[in-house]
Amino acid sequence: MLRDFSVQSLFMGVLIAFVGFASSFAVILHGLAGVGATETQAASGLMALSLSMGVCAIVISIITRLPVSIAWSTPGAALLATSGAVQGGFNAAVGAFLVCALLIVVAGLWKPLGRVVSSIPPALANAMLAGVLLSLCFAPVKAIAFNPLFGLPIVLAWAIVGSVNKLYAVPAALVAFVLVIAFGVEMPDGAFAKLSSALVPEAEFVPPVFNAAAMISIALPLFIVTMASQNIPGIAVLKVNDYHPNPGPLFATTGLFSLFSAPFGGHAVNLAAITAAMCAGPDSHPDRKRRYWSAINAGIAYIIFGLLAGAVTTFVSLAPPVLIEAVAGLALIGAFSSSAVAAFTEARTREAAAITFLVTASGVSFAGVSGAFWGLVAGGLMLALARFSRRKS
């Protein structure tokens, strides 16, 4: 293994971790807060996810000698942000995280469940994801309306840098966000003392509560979004780069590490999709057999970032919430456009996808269950009705 190490893989691993963390940690914090997490619990969840991602990437890559990149479920966090608090508060959300993790483990070990997830029409899964992301993608516009001097620098940094290199667009927006806070937002008394005290990470155990509303509103949609938007595309990226792992054990392993992070506020760990291409591609190393070191190095960097989660969360809390929502929204625009295009590509499923999208995007909950679940149900019924009508004719 040590002979396979290279400086190129070291730099790529650090870049992967920086892009993965900086481009979406705002979404994670916003999502955890959306289901009732306090600032301390959100920091604990961010740290638990980062540590689980790092250790999982190191373990899998050492065992398989494949460049398997691990990430947190960014679409899942976006789902949490729109779900709202459920009965039982954040404790119930943690119970749902545990159930979701168990479902991922079972999907990896028990093939029938994996086949059921794979059989969900991609158009409906993408429409549900697009509906979840829509309201979050409004946040940059709302930030400009809130205060143009705060919102415009963040959006302009994202747009200008993204026109040159999309990979650095969100990190550029994050830099602009930091500068806006540092020079534009009046710091409350004791802010710096609070920030320095947060440098020591604190993991907060959250006793889980299990109830039906949280299972249907959070656990099931989170499982579907994580599998359809992260795990399955992650395997596809590896195959494109001529790596052919057995998907089941990889899914089960990410589910186990999700179980480890859930009691401390982490929602889900999964295979990466975007950073997977960086990890498995030729930029990682010319010799494809040595690229797994990029995933290992990224794992180490994720662990380091995770230990700084308390300070990151405290610093973010100093800004108006709409600004961190703006960064999160910018990070999700690419995912929204991709899922929306995929949802409405096929004419046969377009109407069912539209129903799924509209019900989900409405944000309306019925019987304590979030719109994401009902959107999938409504779209599925519409699709089944259309197929039945075609058979009759």
C-alpha cells in the first residue's frame, strides 16, 4: 500500500474533502435545524457525519483497493430542511435516521429490497428530489431581497467563479459568505470567546424516539432519496471509470456507518456521486490501480474537518439565517436542474412526474406526513392509472 501512495493522490484527496465539505455543509446544518436540532446538536451531527464519512472511506478503500468516495446525503439534508419538525422533535428525527440506516443495510444485504428501490421509476424519484430542492433554491434570491449588500456578493462570487470552473463555484460563494460575516455583520458581545470555546468538539448523544409520523415523513423518503440520488449514481460513476465492485456490501457498509452517526445527530452516510468522479478519474492518478489512495486521503481530511465542526457551526450562527440558506441554495442549483431534467425527459411519465413534483414542492403535510412522501404516492398512483388506461386501450 505505501508504494502506491503518491503526492498527486494526496492533493486530490484534500481537494475532494474540501469540495465535499465546503460545498454542502451549509445544507447539512440547515437540514438538521429544519427538523428541530439545536445549534449544539447540529454541530454534533456535522461532526459525526464527517468522522463517519472519513473512517468509512478509509476502511472501504483499504479493503477493496478501489477509489470509493464517501459523502453525506446532501439531497437527504435538503429533504430534512423542507420536512419541518415532526412529533417528538429532533429525538424523533434521530429515530428516523436510525431506521433509514437499517434500511440501507438491509438493501445492501437483502437483494429483494434493493430491487424494490431500483424499481422506483427514476422519473418519480427525480421529480420528488426536484420538488424538495425547489424552495431551497429560492434562498439566494431571498437573501438579495433581505439585504443586497449581503446577498449580492455571495451570488456574484458563485456566478463569476462558476463561469470559469463550476467545481469552485460553491467554495467561492462560501468565501464571500465568510467575508460578509467578518466585515459586514456586527458581531455580538462575546462572539469571539464563543468561537474559541467551540474549537473543542463536543458530541451530543440524542436519545431516539420512534413514531409512525417520523418514519413516514423522514425515514422512508430519506432512504429513497439517499439510495436513488447518491448510492446508485455512485456505483454508476465507478463503473464508468472501469471499476466493478459488488454494490451490496458497499451499500451495507455505508448503512452501518450511518448507524454510528445517527445517535449523535447525523442523518445518513452514502457513496459519493460528484466527488466520486474526481476520486476515480485520471486526475487522481495515471495508474488506476493506485487511485484508491485519493479516497483514503479524502477520508483523513474529512476527519480533520469534522473535528472543526463546532467552530464552523458557531461561526455560521453569527450570520442572518437567510445568508447560510443562500449558500445552501446555490450548492443545490446543479442538483435541482439535473433532477428536473431527468424527471421530465420521458413523455410517458411526464404527467406523473409533474404531479410528484407539485405535491412535493407544495410543502403541504397531511396527517403529520411530509409532502415528499405524498408526492411519491400521488405520482405513483398517476403512473399506475396511466399504464392501466393504456392496457385497456
